[in-house]
Amino acid sequence: MEIRIFDISFKKFIKSLQKSTTAKVLRNIDLLEKFGPKLGQPHTKKISSRLFELRVRGKQEVRIFYSFYKSRIFLLHGFVKKSQKIPQKEFNTAIQKLKLLDRI
């Protein structure tokens, strides 16, 4: 499946990561592109009906929210995970971007 980045803030997030973490993120994005909705745990997890989480393990625990839209995968928002639960602020940001995606 084709992968699209929703906005420039996602690219800035990727550039802010440690080099080893960036490599893992790009590897997981490649897996997502190759397997699409068939990619399962431990790489991905369904968060809501249309929102999914790409999970990158390592020194920096990274989570990337994404959604399937018109035969594409849109990478909406990423953050470095520091606690067990998804921070509400990060979740809200992803939901807002998902709503904007619906307007396209």
C-alpha cells in the first residue's frame, strides 16, 4: 500500500529522533507499506475504529498514529512514549488530524 505523510510536523518528528531509532521507525514503516492491514502485533495495534498505532520498540519507545484512507496509509502523528498509557494530548492531536483527513 502507498504511504503518505499527513503534514510537515511528522517529518520534523522523525528528524528529531536518535539515528538508531530513526532506522527502526523507517523499517517499521516499510513493513507497514508491505503488509498494510495484515501487519499485526507486536508492530501495530488498533486504537479506535479508524485509528491505528505503529509501535517501535527500543531505547526510545515511539508510537505513530496512522489511518487507512482511500487505498492509502496516512501517517498522522508520532511521539516518544514515556508512560504505559497514550497521553491524551497525543491522542487528541491524532484525532484532529484524522478529522482533517476526512475533509480532503
